[in-house]
Amino acid sequence: MVKMAANEEKQQGHRSGVLKQKNKGHKHGKHRTKGEIERENKGRVSVTALTKKQRKEQKRMDRRHKANQLRRNKKDMVLTEKRRLGTRDGPPHLVAVVSLHGGVDASAVTKLLRQEGAGGVVHQERCVSGVSDSFGLLFPRVKQRFTFLSHSTADMHSLLDVAKIADSLVFVLDSAEGWDSYGEYCLSCLFAQGLPSHALVCQGVSDLPVKKRVESKRALAKITEIRFPDARLFPLDSEQEATLLLRHLGTQRQRKLGFRSRRSHLLAQHVTFTANRPADGTGGAPTGLGTLCVSGYVRGRPLQVDRLVHISGHGDFQLSQIDAPSDPLPLNLTTARTTKSGKAGDVDMQDGREDEAPVRVLMKADPSCRESLLAEAAVDPMDGEQTWPTETELLDAEEARKNKRVIKVPKGTSDYQASWIVDDNEEENGEIDEESSEEDDDDDDMLDEAMDGEDDDIMSQDPGSGCASEEDEDDDEEEELCATERTGADQRYDEHIDEAAEEEGLKRYREARANVLFPDEVDTPLDMAARIRFQRYRGLKSFRSSPWDPMENLPLNYSRIFQFKSFDRTRRRILAEAAAEEEGAMVGWYVTLHINDVPFSVMESVQSGKPLMMVSLLPHEQKMCVMHLLVRRHPSNTEPIKSKEELVFHCGFRRFRASPIFSQHTSADKHKMERFLRPDAPTVVSVYAPITFAPAGVLLFKQKNDGIQDLVATGSLLSCDPQRVMLKRIVLSGHPFKINRRSAVVRYMFFNREDIMWFKPVELRTKWGRRGHIKEALGTHGHMKCVIDNQLRSQDTVLMNLYKRVYPRWTYDPYVPLSLPWFKREVIVDMDDLDME
């Protein structure tokens, strides 16, 4: 019986009680085993695992092999690009010789490189259009070809253009001083733009005594290690040293510049111009435009005929076709024998003049695929207008017709004509609205007027201003006697001083100083209501967190620009497509570009001795937008630079003039506008300009009346965002008249009761950190009772912050005139003579 009961219990299964002990699970490394996963899934498969692409789990050795292959492919790509430069399959190695000291001559370097003992063979003289000291050089020992050019550093724009496209730069230094002040200025510009591969050369070391040569080299190396810590210094006084320099230039590591490696570019070696005739076929006078044929080697990326090209300093143009003439600098080595003396063997150089091959047409532009020159969006003045009024508008119009005022009109005037006659009161209101709608720097003018009184006081205390009169009559007589006995040198010095420029500079200096001492403070006008004068401004509870709609009350110029839904995504896509393109005129080909509708001023620039450089634009880079540049003030420039002042920009390959506005560089959604370019912090410069995809270096120059252009700031391209909100702040100040424990009576902020009630919702603050608000107006002369969070001090000042959104000025001009040499200053003049609003 007992056995049968046990069997029956075993068949039914044992059920544990509630109080059964449960032990902890085994700690097996915080992961489940395959068996546990299979038991939990019970044969079920996740739906997402079926729809997604299966990832192949690689073993450790497979991952290591894959990383090695990627590393090897990148290394081979870099070596292939390096070996192709200057060889038969690539363009000639373009070398620019730059002198950094007034006492050295760059032509002496090029003359030494031309000699036969250096190992090179000069094959082509004046191979670069517009540059007299340029030549093509074949170097059979290393099977390379070079193009050397020596351009004057007097024109900074031409120097920067040559540095943008040169493969290597050869800096010629003085054996004692290295470089002078202008050489330091050139290096600052080149480093800010992006410095390619370079070599340092000095002459005159062999002329020194043997004992002093080592000391001279050591002193020069100590000077150069500040700018070039790892650069090697090459003495260049003999043909053997010239050979070493050529070998170094052909084998050194090439520095990659992002703004030119992603775009096809070309340096003009031969330029012709054919003027267009009128379209009616009458054979009249030329129209001023023509077809520019530019020949040169393709560099960077393959060149496509349907893309637009940009000529630096002149604008964007379209191509009609690309030809393939014979290569003027061929590298056809039949033999490479080397004699015992170490000289190169025979070189078979094919001259295109003797056996001219027919010019082949590589490709012609397709009008249906060619990019348009459209830079601005078409503005529809009726866009946003209603086609039919709503019922509410009809009712309002009916009520206005019933309640209209009766005015006297001339006899015979119809109802329609009478509706256009403006009453005197309406005309006065219209004049006020028109004055208040002007959107320039009106408050800056008010700031100038507010500081006039302080400036007069300062001038009366300034001993050098000529207004102080604390001396007695004897001193006055002595001053008159000194004035009559002025020397000839002083008279010549005064003849070169521009009094208007001096006055303008003094005014600008005072404005900058007032902005530092009293930032953004503006006096309320007495002859105009504050609610009308500052009607475009509003108060913000918090500058950081208060909302501001970026699409609100946009100016008319915003209808002329283009905007991306996501600029960063578009930039990544276009750069990836440009890197994968393998069609068009390949890198290293010698081609002739036919550029349509080019003004004759381009040819005049070439004839004046300036090099011609062009670049193929990426898609959308001809369209206008709001560009933001992050710059920092250059230490050499100390003049006040005011917002909306015309500057000269170097942004990548582009060079243009524009009037930017300055703002703070923050991570918030609103950015405070800066009235002046700050010397101690990075500043964002916003300007209407064509779209440029980063990376790109930025240089800002300021041109004076005498043609001199000074470097103002350097930086890089930040973004392209029309919705970046830049707010201009003004601060209205008031003086506490009566102070209570938690309140105070404030005056001099407003001068009538209506203005106080208009600005009542805006929060107040003080210079000592107190906060409050307007409670009520007292009387009719601008006194108001304010509630403060703590008791005021008698020397404190009550402030009110008001903001409005500002935009750049549309003054974009792609033509930049010739800049005069920086060092040809006859008289030191600190300020510009520019008209200011």
C-alpha cells in the first residue's frame, strides 16, 4: 500500500510550498548562454532581425587584416598622388619663389636654378601668363618637371592667389635678419589662409668667413624656428646647392589644403580674348564682353565642362567647351644615361611649334545640363498677396465706409479719387511712420549725440587737443613765437596729414571708447516719443531662454537668397559626390577652357602683370546666402573697426567686398551684436555672400583712401544659416530720484507718461545687480515709481534692455581693386577717411 501511494505521488508531481527556500543564481559573467537564449526564444525569431541586413561577425584576425588593408590602401593613395605630381601623368610641380626681406632678390634664386649645372633644363620661358619671371624646368635625374614663378610681394592679393594654387613655396630669407616687418606681415596672411609645402632658402652664407658661417646658420635657425619649427634651411650659393633644393622640392611631403583639394583649379599659362559682336549681326562696336580662352594644367580634381568657374576677383562664369592642345612642357625621356661626371643623359623634348598636333575638342557644354549663373532668387512682389478678401475684411471695409470722415475735396472729384486724398493729420502720422521705418544705425547716431557733451569735456581737459587754456599770457606769446618759427620738416609733415581723416579717426576712437565704458547705452530723445523712436525694439525676460521667431519680420533681401533645409547634410553629400567623380578633364591634362561673357577687365588685369587663377565651383556655390565667418582680431591692427563697415574678404578661392555685422560666438539660439570688432575674443562675422562649403580660410582687409589695405582679422568659415538670430541691444538709463526700502522714484529714462505706460512690461535692472519693474507713472514729466527686489544705492543706475534683430547690408561686390604695398606709407595715419552713418 505504501509503495503504491509513493508511485501515485511521483506520477502527479511534487508541488513545493510557499515557504520553499530560493537560492541565488550563479554569477556567470552577466550574460546568457546559448542554451538559455534558445530556451527563452523557444524557436521564435524577431521580425526586425529578418528585415535588417545581417551583420557579419568577424573574428579578431579578420578585423586586423581588414584594418591593415584599409591602412595600406590609404598609404598607396597618398604615395600615388605624391609620385604623380611633377611626373608625366600629373601636372608640373608649381613652385612660387617669395622674398621675405627687402634686402634679398628672388630673381637671383630663379637665375641660379636656370643654370645647367643645377641639373635642370629650361624648356619654356614666361610660361605663366601675366608673370614675367616664370619658366618651365625639366629635371631628368628624378624624372620630374617644375614650373617656377617669382612674383612681387607688393600686391598682397596676387601673392595670396598664387599661394592658394602653388604646390610649394620657396621663402628667400636674409642671411642676418631672416625676414623684416613686411615679411612678417606676409607670413601672417599666408599662415591664416593655409600654407602649402615650403622650403627656406638663404643666400650670402658662403661669402662669410668660415668661422662665422656656423654662427650665422645657428642664429638664423633660431629666428626661423618660431614660425617654422621643423623646417630645414637651405643655403643657395652654388649649383650643387640648387640641385639639392630641386631634389628636396620634388620629394618633400605635400601639405593638403582642404579648400583646394576638393575642387578643380587651374593657373593660366596662356590667355587670349575674343570680343563678342552684337547679336543683331550689324557688325557694330564690341559689347565689352567676350570669350576668354585660358590654357593651363588641371589640378586638384577632374574638371567638368558643365560646372561654373570662378575667376578670383572678377566673378563666376560659364564654360562653352574644353580643348586639348599639345603639352608645352612634355617629359619624354628616351634614355636616362648618366656619365661618370654625374650629368644627366639625353632628353628628347618635343617642341609643339615644330610638330603641332591638331587641337582636339574634349567636351562641349550641354545647355540642358549646364549649371545656371542664377545667384539670386526671383523676387515676386505679389507673393503673399491675397487673391480675394475674406468675409471679415469685407465687413471691416463696410464699417469703415460707413464711418468715414467727411473732408473737403475739389469740385468734380469722384469717390475713388477722394479716397486717395490724405488729410493733414494722416500726413503727419505717415511722416512719423516713414521716419521710424528706416532701418539703419539710427541709435548709433543717437549714441554719438549723447557722447558729444562728454567728448567736449574730455577735449577741454586734453592737453594735446588745443582746447585747454590754463596757461598765462606769457605762455601764449611763446606758443605764437614757436608757431612762426616752425621748421621746414614740420611743414612738410603737416602737408601730408589729412585733417578730415584725423577728425574722422578721432570720432571713431571716441565711439569705441564710449562703447567700452558705457556699453550699448543710449539717451532717450527729447524731441520724439520713445515709443516711436524705439518701436522696433522689444524687451526680453531672459536673453538666453526667451523665444524669438527666426522667420518673423524678415527683410526684403531675404527673398533674394537661398536656404538649405540642412546645410551640413547637403555639404556632406556634395563633397562625397565630388570625391567620387571620375569624369571630365583629368588631373594633369593641359587643356584650354573657353569661358563665355567675360568682361575685358579680366584681360586688362592679366596684361598689367597679375596672375590669373580660376577654380571650378561645386553645386550651389554661386548662390547667395548669409555666410557666417569665425574670426579673431589680428594683433597688428589696433584701429576701431565698426559694424557694417566695408571690408575686403578672402574666403577660400573667393575675393570680394562686403559690409558685415559682428556678433558674439555662443552656443545659444540668439547672439548679441557687437558694435565694434573685439580684440580679445573670437567674433562671428555675418555677410551676404555666395555659398562656400567648408573648410576654407578667411582673411579680412580694410582699405584706406590711399589704396593701402591692412589685415584686420583672420579665421575660418563657420556656417551658412539665414536663421541665425543676431540681436542689437540698446540700454536706456535712469537716475533714482527718491529711494525707499523696496521702491524708488526714477527719472530721466522717459519724459512723458505715455512712454512709461508703453514700456511698463519690460523688466528693469541696475548696474549693481538689482532687478525690478515699473509700477506706475508719477505726473506727466517722466517720473515713475519702480519696485526693486532690494534697496537701491544712491550712486546706482537703473537700466532697461531693449533688443531688435539686425541684418547685414547687401553690398557684395566680387571685384576687388589692386592693393598698394603695405610698406609704402609716407605718413603714419591711424584712422580711415570713410563716411559713416
